Amino acid sequence: MQPDRRDFISRSLLAATALSAPAAAAPAAGPDKIPSSFALDGNRVRLFSPRIAKGFTVTMIADTHLFRDDERDEAFRQFSGRMAGAYNSTRHFLTGQPTNPEQGFVEALQAAKTSKSELVALVGDIVSFPSQAAVEWAVARLREASIPWIYTAGNHDWHYEGMPGPLDSLRATWSRQRLAPLYQQAPPLMSVRELHGVRFVTIDDSTYEILPEQLEFFREQVASGVPLVLFVHIPLFAPGRDTGYGCGHPRWGAASDTGFEVERRPKWREGGHTRTTLDFHREVFAAPNLLGVFAGHIHRASLDVVNGIPQFVGNANATGAFVEIELVPQA
């Protein structure tokens, strides 16, 4: 879906203006709280903190939905057919002109080069299914751009619709067999990259759930006291949001799962989230050194602030969209 961009920018700017006062722009100060604030202008986010030692830029890309395929995956067409045709032609998020996922990906990488981004964060659903050809094409474009990148999977990257098996097992299998070049030997479920004293953390929440080892990893990053930026594919629950913001959502579960038949996957868990997932959600929005959360998944831009910590959701790169993140020192 294409949101009314003028309406989004208007609401975003109003939110950013309202959050400019110290009491509204940051959570209540604690002994280990890192002072920070932010500004939002369209698809440009600026994060300010005296703990940022040097100004630099990062570009986030999510929901490209590349569908390139070849004969190597012919045996899997029964599982990839729907998503192979889902985003072949789109409308550009700014101009409304016809575009497509490959053009959107190239355009975003060119914008990253223009802004001199020092890191590209790929935040899930870069491919519409685990296609070898699509992954190879994306990696080739990334190498041509010569910008370091990090990657976390989305719910479509590893999902062959209708393939039997537990989702955690299918994610592990196809992350290893098809998505490995995107990970560049980083652990698929969680990773960290430090740049100029800021840690960029990825947590794979593409099943809407968090595993105990992921929660422990996040706790270790918080305990470091280093400024953090968190990337997840599925947005974390924020008050007033639907289950698209499904990680930690109080209504998430079998009773609210309306997409399992279309996506040909098991229903969400009876009884809702695990305690681990709920603890992760609570601890993210209590983390004293977290500058912000960035996500994708819902294909529309949004901003929420929970306990003073902003969560930015980017529009789909299938429409050419990306998020430019500037880290700005503040005296």
C-alpha cells in the first residue's frame, strides 16, 4: 500500500516537533542513561547524542522483495509462486511513477554512496523467497557499491510458502543454504557491528518471537554501556498499533492470525508470545543506551516513541524507499 506521503511527513514533523523538548524527547534520566534526541524529516533521521564521537551516516534498506529466479530453484516453484509475482511492478514512493524492486535497490545504494554512508543495514525481506539468483544479484550490487553492510532476515527471506516443518527449523535451513552470502559469516540470529563508538545491533525477529540466546545477546549489548542502534525486521509493539507491529504485541497469537492461510504457514502460537519475547520488548524500551529502533515489514513509514525511545519504520524499498540515518555529535 502507498501511504499519503504528505500526510505522513506532516504527522512525522509534528511528532518530531513535539518531541524536541527534553522531557518528551528522551526517557526519564537514570544513572546510566545516555542523553539523546532525534529529528525526522521525510526519510531522513538524525540521532543526536554527546556520546556520538564523530558524525557519520548509515542507510537502511528493508522490504525490497527481489524476485529474480532461475532453473536452479525450479523444484521449489510450488512454494515460491505467489511471492514471485507479488511485487514485480510498483510505484515509486516519491514520484508515483512505475518502478520495480531491482531498480529500487540500485537507487537506494546510489543514495547511500551519495550520502557517503559508512554502513548499509539490510533489514529483512530483501528477497521474496530464498532464491539463489536473487541473493546473488543483491550481493553483486552490494559489492559494486563498496559499502560495508549488515543483514537480518525478514519473514519472507527464508520462507517457502507451504513447505512443511517448524518455522524455526525452516529459517535455520534456508538461512544457511541460501542467505549465507548476505550474512557474510555473521551469526544469523543476532549480530553487532561497531562504528565510531556506536554499536549497530541486529536481532532476527522474523518469526515474531525472540529466542533466549537473542535476549541474552541484547542484554550483553545493553550492559556494555556503548550507544546502541537496534535493527529488527518486524516492528516492536507500540500502543495503538495493530499486530503488524507484532513483536511483543499483547494480542499476537493464534486468535489474531489472519494471514496463515494466504502465506501457507503454521498459525501463530496459541496463548500468545513467550515470556522471552515479552521480556525482550520490555527491556528494549528500557535500555538506557539505546538511541533508536529501526524496522520494516509493514511497507509504510511510521514513527512511535515508547518510554522516550523512538522506533522508525521504513517504507518498502520495492518502491525505491530507504532511510538515511545520520549520527550527530551533540555538545
